[in-house]
Amino acid sequence: MNTSEYLTLMRNRLTAAFDFKETPQGLNPQPALWAVHNRTSEKYFLSKSISLYTVNNDEYVGLYGCTDKIKKTDIEAVFEQFKRLISELREFPAVSYSRRQEAR
């Protein structure tokens, strides 16, 4: 299987749950495929009007096509770039609650 066939296979597998978007600025090299999955999970009490909690889950897939063997330095470089971008990639702000707030 060549790189193009693999990218097509992955695009087909991700289509059901992910949206394909433009690659965010600042990634070098640019991924051949960029997909985003945003999901909200909620727990209700008696009815949907009384929400106990809401959790936003964000998943990102950046797929790079490689023709040569992958080196450890390549993986580390991509990992460091993604760590820097993760806060910019979030579409929903992170919410944290202390135990005191949860008890209210």
C-alpha cells in the first residue's frame, strides 16, 4: 500500500466521526490530512433541563505521509509542535471544578 492509498483509507475510516478541516498554522511539516472531532457529553437529573455536568471532548488527527523511514527526531518534532498548539486548537474552554463547587 502506498502513501496515497493509505491516506484515502484513513479518510474513509474517519469520515463518520471526524470533520476534515484546514491544517492549523504553525505546523511544519504540514500534515497530509487534518481531522477534528468535537463531542459534548452530558449527564441529566430527571430531565434535560437539569444538567449535572457537561464534558467537552476534542480529538485531533494529523496524518503525515512518509516515503522514508520515520526517525525518532521526526516524531519528537511533531509531538513538540502539537503540544504547543493544543491550547490554540481547543474550541471549547477547559472547565475545572473543585470538590467544594461540585457539592453545591
